[in-house]
Amino acid sequence: MNTSEPILSADALIKRFSGVVALKGVSFDLRPGEVHAICGENGAGKSTLIKLLGGIHPAGTYEGEVRVDGKPVQFYNSRDAENAGIAVIYQELALVPELTVAENIFLGVEPRRFGGLAIDWPKAYRDAAKLLSQFKLNIPADARVNDLGIGYRQLVEIAKALGKKSRVLILDEPTAALTEQEVDVLLDIIRDLRARGIAIVYISHKLDEVFAIADRITVLRDGASVASLAASETSKDDVIRRMVGREIADLFPRRASHPGDVLLSIRDLSVESAARKPLLHDISLDVRAGEVLGIGGLMGAGRTELLMHVFGALGRRTAGTVTLDGKPLSARHTPSESIDRGLVLISEDRKRYGLVLDRSIGFNMSLSSLPAVTNGPGALGIVNVPAEAERSRGVFKSLRVKAPGLETIVGGLSGGNQQKVVIGKSLLTDPRVVLLDEPTRGIDVGAKIEVYELINELTAQGRAVVLVSSELPELMGMSDRIVMLSQGHITGEFTREEATQEKLLAAAMADKLTPVETGIA
Amino acid sequence: MSVVATKPIVSTEGAPRGLDARVIIMPCVLLLLGAYFGWSEPAFFGARNLSNLAIELSLTAVLALGMLLIILPGHIDLSVGSGAGLLGGAAAVLIFKLGWPAPAALAVVTLAALVLWLAMGTLIVTQRVPAFIVTLGGLLIFRGLHWYVINNGTIPVVRGGETNLFSLLTTYNLPPLAGLLLAGVVIAVMAIAAFASFKRLRGAGVAVDGELSFLRTFVTAQVILLFVLSCNAYQGVPIAAVILGVVATFVQVLTRDTPYGRYLYAIGGNEEAAVVSGVPVTRVVIAAFGMIGLVTALTGFLQTAYAGASTTTVGTNLELDAIAACVIGGTSLKGGRGTVGGVLMGALIVTALINGMTLLSYGPEAKNIIRGAILAAAVWADVRFGKR
């Protein structure tokens, strides 16, 4: 291992947010050419730490010291951090969707010609294409970011940071949206960068990846660094124990199920986008009460599109029927009708489709089910605030949302707690069928297990769950049956016993796909 | 986390109730304005001018409250000024030229306004044409129609020497005793409602600040009483002020206490999330446009009655005053933020400014420059000092 001088180090960092201590003493150091993973649960302080290192929380708002090459530094904005050679790729991507890949990569640092008067677009596109091919990304430099799936956007963001020739790359949950195949590509890229002497801070909840890539691991718990370990001298179980401060027996606690009547039935469904591009064709499947139906596939296979269409939020139906509880859902039903009928969707993109970020937890939790706590005629009745608060508080407690109270603004919560708010909102509608799209994306082990336990609880109450996941172990661990999609249709159906990683992957790749076709919606 | 603020946070699940800088700044601005105008021209605080001010406030505030319902879900309506001119003019023509009874004319025009604005709302929501464009088109079309309808002339709201429902809108005043009685009833209802709500919330364990809620009720009661007493010193409470009271109460309850109000805030905060949460976005926004249509008709009647007749200039730039009142009152043009109290305060600032400058015989040049500067300063102050 490299034992040279640290390129970046943090000493006893303390950061407070209006009375709440987010960091209470975090120290760690990063050496050139090492991959240093930071692990910790929701709210352990990971995001705060990297925002501090990236200049988002400016110098003076925290205690402690940050050093680059041994010298104390003060970052007042992200530009300062970039100038020091530190690039941070946040979970919330910072791409301009209306611009092309190349325009995004060179945003603000466009190559010039004619004595600096004009942007040298041919060079920008050439360099972007070179950069992309260097990282084996089969994305055209002139594709609009809007047309790329979220996973590809992540890769573009990484390419963008690398284009700035950074010495330190901080990646916050870089693989949260990626399929296993893409994760392998990314890990290869990271190994390549390490070989070139770039130091990498790698934040991930996926311990398999952490152990595949990291040289050292720092564990945060409740805002403090509790251990810095060499990856070769520790184990997954050890890290999990240090993260949660207790033992975790079983990662996938799926209980045996007793499927009942068919609640959701889809027959010969074909759907196209508003622009008349085919999204799904000839999909037939049933979901029974008390059952978890897993849906897998590569990015762009149509998993999210299927859930969104069934929920009434996406696409035009060109053929087929969707039946909920024996009664058809019309081709043009709206999400509000779906919710009335007992069908809810928890979206993979919770900030876009799940939350009103500058409102309180209570406001968000109630949004789907206000009529239930309203006296009087529908939307014009008077909300019974005490009844509403009591109901929300019950869910707030049972989901163990970590926040001071229902009045807390959702935007400031960690990813896992935001996800709990979205789930709480759905549960308050008392659904019969719950559509879960990547419910554990970007949340930590402890919160993941809470989501799994919740799935068990839902099915035990006779509700049906449809679970879309990119993580095969999760899909196999939590589903009673698994359907694999590829290019908009079903390429395999497996019982829990039949399913193996090889069989699922074979079905997911049943049609030979290129990433470009799958990535562009 | 063990270190958690122990002070109860003043807020419930509805519109935010927390105090922020704006709550302090706006009354200060108002006091400064009052002090300056009162010192320069003592008649500013004379009973007669206060009564005029009350009517002018009512005209501006009613429209601004309607505008709030459009801005909250992130839209805008530029057509309300010329629309008010058209609707007031149409009613005047029906009465003066065609001899219709005033109530029938007002009712028919109100209905027409509802239909027009529902149509614009439908165009905006279902066809996804930006509200800015649709209502900009409306602004020009309505202005043209207005001038066409009144034939570029002057159409009085009532035939010579008579009075009717239309003309009384801005000339009738409640008898002093009736004004006092009304104020007493309103204050009593308000106090009882505030206390009951406080008890219910406290009983349910919702964090509420009793002192703040008492203070709010107490101050509002004082303002109402003072207002009635000063109006009674002249000719009594103008009926326009009573109309404003009714509209403000309605919008307050709508935005604060109903699911519909929550939906407005949710759509403005994150429309896609609102759709996926089952909020009937299409219906909610179209209904908001329907409501501003009704409010525009009401404003048209009030404005035309205040002018005494429909002329080509009635309604001009009213949309800007309404938007300015909203923005000065802390409403975010991006949607999702704004309160009735703020809009009323904003409308009062806008109105007092115009009234005072008129009283001090400022020229139209200075008036325009000062109004523009105040609007820009208000938004700057909001961005700079407002809580995010």
C-alpha cells in the first residue's frame, strides 16, 4: 500500500446545523493513488463531510481543519475545491438536461478558437468523444442528456469531472443507479484512475463494491469517524457491525408467503411513448395478494416504464388490459384514480416524483390521502389537522424517520429518511397493490433492511408488492417470483427456487443490446 | 441525534406559519410610508382619505388575492387588468345602453367571465401552452374587445341621477352602528375560532405557539376596530371593504385549511411529484383559473363603479399592481410559497404608495419610477433576507 504523504486530510471536523450536530469529530486522510471508501448509515454524516470537502459548506461554518498536501486550506465555494484539484460528484447530478453530452462535459471550460472569441465546438466534440471512449462509454457526444437514462447521466458526470484533470475524485453513491454490468465498467475505470495516481474517495452502501475496489475503509457512525481500516484486514460483517453498532443477522429477511387472489392482472399490454416510440409490448403478468413479484432487467429494459404506465403516469396504451382487483383500469386512467383504487407507486426518482422538497414531512406524508382526514366535500372540505397529525405521527414513528418532528422540512433529510417519507405517504393511502421502483436505491444497509421488513409486513397484511430492482441479490432475496424484461418485453419468469444470477442475467440479455439503445429513452 | 432543539417549532402541516424577516420588514415599510405621507400631508390620515384608501385597497387586494391562487401553483395571469376593463364595460353597456336591470347584467357578465377563464385554464393545463403566453394574448384580446364594446366612448354605470347595484359597489357605506356590529361579530367569531383551533391542536399534541396565535388575533381585532372607527368618522365602512373581507376570508380558508389549498402549494413546489401523489393537477389548476375569472369580474365591477363609467383606461395595468402586491407580500413567482396575510400587506403597501403620491401631487413620471423601484427592492429584500 501507498504510504506517502496524504494528499487530502481532515482533522476533527465538527459541523452544526441549527442545533443539530451533523459531524461531531470526523478525521480521515487520503493518500495519492488509493481508493478510500467511506461507509455509514443514513445521517451518519457522509454527505455533510463531502459537501464540506467540496466547498459547499464554506470554511468558517465548521470547526476543524482540512489540509491539501499538508497545508491547511479554506474552501469558500466549489470552485476553490476544484482549483485545489478536488472534484466531487454528488448523488444529485449537476448536468443541464437540455444540453448535449459534450456541452455538459465542457460547460464553463469550453475550448476556444479565433483568439478566444468563439467556442471550438468541433474540438469540444472530438475531445468529448475521446474522453468517453477512453472510459468505454458507448454514448454519442452529441446525445442530449435529457435522452439518457439516469445511469448514463452518472457516467457522463464522471467523465466531466475527469475532463477537469482532478487529483482527487470524490464519488457519492456513484453506482446507486447503475446495473451490475455498468458497475463493473465503473470499477474498471476507478482502478485505471488509481493506477494513474489519482486519489479517490468512494462513498457507497454497496459493500460488495467497497471490498472490490477500496484500499482503506473509514466508517462513520452518528457523525463521528469510528474506524479507519485497511480493506485487506477487515470483512463485510465487521464493517456492517461498526456502521450500525449492532449485529445484523440476515440481509434479506423475506418470509414465506401464502399468495391469495390475483389483485393486479396485466394482459398483452403494449405501450408507446408520447412521441410514439414503442416502450413495452405483449406484457402479461399476474400479481397475487400476499406476494412479492420481482421485476428485473437492464437499464432501459422497460421496468420503470411498466410501473409508471400501470400507475397511469406514463405512455399511451396501444393494446392490452390492466385489471385491478377484477375491475379494469382504463387506458387513460390518472394516478389519482389509481390511488383511489388502491394502487400506489413509489418512484425510483424520489426527488422528482416523490417529494415537495421545501415542505414539511407532515405536508408530504399527507398529500396522497388528504380526503381521508377532511370533513366536508372533497377537496373543498376542511382538513382535520389533529387527526391528520396523529395519523402521520403513527407512520413517522413506525417507519423510524430520523428527524426532529413532522414539521421538519423534507429537503434537509438524508436519502434514506426521504425515502421513508415517500413510503409513508403511500402507506397512508391504505393501498392493496404497492409498486416499488428501486426502493433501496441510495440508502444504507440498516434502512434497506427496514424496507425489506416493511415489504414482509405489507404482504403479511394481504397486500401485493411489485418490486423493481437492479440488484440481483435483492431481487432474488426478496421476490417470490421474478419476471425479467428486455427491450420492453418479458424474456423469462422464475420462481424463487429456480432463480440464479446466471439465469436472470441470461434472460436480461436475451436480446443483444447496446448501451446506446437501452440508455436513450 | 441527541442534541435536538427543545423549543417547539411554530408550524403545522399546512402553509408555513413561522415568523420570518418579512413579517417584521413589511409593517416597518408601511409605517415609514405612513409617517412620510402623514408628515408631508396631514390629510393623508384624514377620515376622508382613509375611506378612499380603504376602497382603493379593496380594489387592488381582491384582484391580488385571486392572483395568489394562480401564482401558488406556478402560473401567472396577465389578462386580469384588461379583462376587468372589458367585464366592467360589458356590464355598463348592458345596463346603460340596453336597459338591463343591474343584478341581471352583473350575473350574466360574471358567468361569462367564469367561462372565459375556465377556457384559458384548460388551454394552459391540457394543451401545455405557457400561462404567460395565453394570458398575454388574453390581455390584448380583452383590451380590444373592451374598446370595441364601449365604442371608445364613456359608458356610465347607471342612468343619470339614479343608483343601482353596480354604482353602489363603491358608493354605499354601512351605517355606523351596522359597521360596529359587523366588526363585533367578526372579531368574536375570529377569537372563538382561533381559541378552538388552538385547543384542538394542543390537545392533539401538535406544536403550536399560543402566544403568537393570541397576538395575531389580538392585532387583527385591533386593526378591524380601528378601521371601522375611522371609517365611521367619515361616512361609514365602504361596502367594497366588506367585499374584500369576504374574499380574503374565503381565500384564507381555501389556502390554509382545505386539501385544495395544499394541492396548490404542492403543485407549485413540485408538479411531477404532485401528479404521482394523486393530486388532480388538471382540475385544481383549471379551477384556480375559474376563480380568478370570478375575481376579475368582481374587480371589473368595482373599478368601473369607482370610475363612475367605463372608459378605455379602466383596468389598465391592474395586473401589474396585483402581481406586485403578491410579490411584495412574499409570494414566490416560481410557485409554492405565499400567504393571504402577506398579499394583503403587499396590497396595502402598493395602494398607500399610490394614494400618498397622488395626494402629494407627484407627476405620473415619478409615480412610475417609484413604483418600479419599490417592486424591485421588495424582491431583492425577499431574496436577500427571506428564509429559504
